[in-house]
Amino acid sequence: MTSFRTLAAAVALLAFATGAADALAAEITWKFAHENQEAVPAAKAAHRLAEAVRQKTGGRFEIEVYPAGQLGKEQQLVEQTQIGVVQMTFTPTAPLTNFVPAVQLLDLPFIFPSPAAAYAVLDGPVGNDILHALDARGLHGLGFWESGFKQMTSSVRPIRGPEDLHGVKVRTMQSPLLIAQYKDWGANPVPIAFSETYNALQQGVADAEENPLVSIDAMKFYEVQKYLTLSNHGYIGFVVMANKAAFDKLPADLRTALLDATREARDWERAESKRVNDELLAKMRTKMQVVELSPEGRAKFIEQSRKLHGRIANPETRALLDRVYEVTAKQK
């Protein structure tokens, strides 16, 4: 009996010690919240980032991931990150326009002719300047991930040129630039939260929408949309950001681990996004009527879009826009 009690006490002591060690291991715990569904590459990248941070720091820095809008919608999550209710989020660039106006340049239609052009801008000095602009708003930009190039879907008719959008109710993000874009193209833009888009399309609140294939698939928009136009007219980059005060308080080695993990997850996510996009295009051809923009249709869209480029450029953003043009011209 004595030896049994001794063994039981030893087991209990070991369990207590292990639990105490685990509790002490995580010196810092952050919440990382976003609105994307778990199936999409960016949502998977968030988990990869969290695991990489845990491994790089020996468990001293833990990041808890809250996907699919569990803690709020995109705008709410940015605000929560500002005040430190959550410490990290990623969101499309469009909702950040109200916080940092220069971000809207990345949402201009036909601004990036290819993924390589987008990466050259986002991973270079232009992208760094945009990320640094977040500091003044209580946020710290860590890097850019992606959802990819946007395509257009419609329940009304195939979209082969701006004339096919006349009078069509198009769901957009909460972005003045995107609203102006579709007005210029003759549509009636309707700002609707991403998570509410399916119901809006189903109920006729909106007739059409724009999204990368990964989002069209994840949200099953093909169930309520008949036509898909492969337009690549806009690029959705995700800004990965942290609460600035929380980031600044991190020890230097933990900051380095977080930045390295963000870049590693970015590279994985971009490769995965391309792989998934290729698969989804084949799937969409079985779900929807797929059309590609003709050179004539694309030229019409680009002509009208360049007017918007010029209209939104103030002296500050004009210089930044010219830098984007300079970089993308070398990547075609």
C-alpha cells in the first residue's frame, strides 16, 4: 500500500510539474482573428503562422486563431486590433481605406497585370511604405498575403464588357473606391459584408459580385450565380497586421519569430493559392457558364478604369501610384 501511495504521489507531482511548465511556457498569448472560412489558403496560413511561432519560440509565444468571423466582421476586427481586444488580424486591403487612404491604390482595377507584378509591389519598398503607414493608426503591418485575382459572377447575363453591367446590382466590399469603380462601369454597387453576400445574392438584393475563385467556391456562390467571367480585373491582397502597442512590447527575439513566420506563411499561402485556383477553375466549369474577357472587352474596362486611377490620386497618392506603375511596367 505504501509503495502504491508513493507511486500515486509521484504521478500527481509529475502531472502538476508538467502542467506548471506548460502554463509557464507561454509567456505571451495573442488572439489572431479573421473572417475567412477554414478551407481557404489564407485561413490555413494563419494556423501555419501560429505553429511556426510556437516552434520558433519554444512555446513562449502562443497565437490562438479565431477564423470565420467568430470574433467579428472585417471592419470590427480591424477596430478590435487597433484597441488591442485582439492582437492580430488579416483583412482585404479595401476595408482599410478608411484607416489608411493610400491602401486604396492596391484595389484599383487593372493595376496589377500579373501575380509577379503584385508581389514586386507588395514585397518591395512600395508595400513597406503602405504597411508603415498603419503605425499612425495603432496598427503594425506585418506583411501581405492574398486571396488572389478577382473574377466577376452574375445571375443576370455573362459580363463581357462594361455595357453588360449597366443597371446590374453588384455586391462590393465597404470601399468607396470599389463603389466608384462599379458606378463608372454603369452598375449599381451595393456594399454588403462578405459573410452576408450569399443571402444577398439568393434573395436578389444583389445580382452580381466579384471575388477570387477560392472565395466563390468557399461561399458556394455558384449555387446562386449562373455566369462566371474570368476577368482578373482586380487583386485582393490581405494585410496581416498586429496591434502596434502589443507588437512593440514583444521581446526582440519574439518579434523576429513573428515576422519570419509571417513571411514563411506568405510564401506557402501564395503557392497554395495558385494550386487551389487551378483546381477550382476546373470545378467552376462544371458549376457555371464560364466566359473569358476578349481583348476588346478588356480594353473597354481598362479605358474606363484609368479614369478612376487619375481621379482618386491626390498629390500624396499620385507619387505612390507612379511608383506602382514603374514597378509593374517591369513585370509584364
